[in-house]
Amino acid sequence: MSKPIPPASGGNRRGDRIAPVVILLMVAVVVVGLAGGRLLAGSTNARSSGDAAEPSHPSAPPPWPSASSETSYAAVFKGDSTGATDVTAALKAFLESHDGERVALAVDGRYAIRQLTFTAKDLTVDFRGSRLQGTLQGANGIFLIRSSSHIVINDPYVVGTGYAWVGGESNPDQFEHGIEIDSGSDIVINNPITRDTRGDGIYVGFDSGKNAPATGIVINDPNIEYASRNGISPVAGAVSIFGGHINHVGLHGVDFEPNYDEGARSIIGVVDGVDIRHVQDLDVAGLTGFAVAAGGQISAPRPSITVERVTGDTLRMLLPYTAVVIVRDNVSDVEAKVDFDGSVSVTFTNNVRLTRK
């Protein structure tokens, strides 16, 4: 689970910068473990042969089967789809009883839930226009997928209890995330919509000593608006985000901010083709918001972060303490800076109205 945002979030603790030899070791690990057959420059502006290999990640969003009138389901959820009564327990039982199957919610249903946590494997869920309405202010993840594997969620729509930040750094409602993935592997979220969450739109969590960082997380075409903390916040693991948009968020658009050293060392992040606008839309404990960030108080090295083909109004970025960073082909509406403090191998090329800090 996440921690409250620390006072130094969004900045750098230069006194805690890791020793160069540690970072160089991380580069070596990335070269061996993440080599994708392509090379990137160790300098700042050009691509050429170099010593660090570009991290391997999907080159395009994987396709997914769209639901239609011809789609066959093992089961369709029969709970109250009018939103009049709470269906948390019933929906949890439904999702946990169909491993290996494809199931669905009612067409255009409205479901009232407090906080739903489920675990499953080899499961596909089609929302088919249905919406989950969170009713518990500050719920720790309205729709939480925990320690699951080989899950596909198509068109989830989750609405929180409001767009507001209260209480400064200790805001008690900041864990009300629309969709949360807590550990697990090979989880694909297609076309997720979140609105009015008091925490993040989508949060990928990790709790050191209790579970492992998530792997193989793919988020396709997110539609995230009015998230009071961050649009999408992976604090650990391998998370790729393709397409879609993030608009009106309290602090950061996408935030790879680890809570633990172990989490930092597991981060392999990709942000590709996302449109990001209106970050720092609220006063979140007086912190500075970024389109894409990986800051915070943990200076352990992140293996790799790639940001490419991203557009937005002000694409300022904070990408420190990372072994391999790629920022290319991004377009900002206005001039903005990208900070790579403490990162080692940086490719920074073909960006419009972006400069290195």
C-alpha cells in the first residue's frame, strides 16, 4: 500500500544521492536483463551505439477482444445494477468464483460499492458500459485487484467520492484510488475510466515484506480525470501505459514514486502516447506537480523509465536516480524542463519545447 506523500516529494535529496558505482552497477544489470536488441546513447541528445541497452517493453498496445452481442460469457453478474443497494460482497464473490472464464457486468449498470478487493487468475471481465460508484470516502482502493495473475479488465469505469485535497501531507482520504493493482502479474486494463477520486486514478501498489512488485502490468487508453493526487501512480514494478489521456489531477500526471528501496529497484516504466494536461490542479501539500515524475525521498536506482510520444500543455518532468532513461518524440504546448538529476544513461531527443535542466 502507499504511504502519505512525504514533504520532499517532487524534489531531490542531493545529500542522499547514490554513489556513482552503484548506479553503474544498475546500468550493467539493465544491459544484461533488459536488452531489447537496440542500443541507445549514453549522451543527452543523439542515438548512437553505446554501452546501455534500451529496455524491452511492448512496442504497441496489445489487442483485446471487444465485447459485442455475439460475445459469450460464462456468467453475468446479477447484483442490483440500479445503484440502489450496495453490492460489494456479492461482486467480490462473483469475481473470485470464475477463474479461467470470461464474465460480464450488466449492460450500462450502476453498482454501489464501498471498497472491493478480489483475487483471481486467468479471468476476463467486461464492464459493458457499467459503472462502479464508490460510496466510502477515503476507501483504500475502490476496485482493488490483489495478487492476481493473467487478468484482463475491459472498460472499467470507477467513480470516487469527490475531487478535493484536505489535510495537507496527512490527508486521510488520499488512498481513495479508483483502480488499484496490489502486486500480481500479467494484468491488462483496457480503456479504464476514473472520475472524482480523492487519491489516484490508478495506483499500482507494493508493500515491502508482504508482497512482491507487480510485473507485466499494461494500461491501454486510460481516461483519467479529476484525480485528487496523481493520474496513474506505479510505486513499484513493470508498468506500461499506452495512449489515452490524463486531465485535471491534483499533483502528477504519472508518478513512478517508490516507497521502498526494493520497489525503486523494480521500476521498469513506460509512458507512450499519453496526452497529459492540467497537472498540479489542486494544492497538494504545497508540492510541485509534473507531467511525469519519479522523485520522492527514495534514492535507490530505478532500472528504466521511457517517456515517448507524450503530448500535453506543460510537460515538465522529474526523472532522477534512474539507470536508463529515454525521453523522445514528446511535444509540450509551452516551454518546459526535464530534470534527470542522478540518472546515468539518458537519451533525450526529438522533443518539442522541452529542454534538459
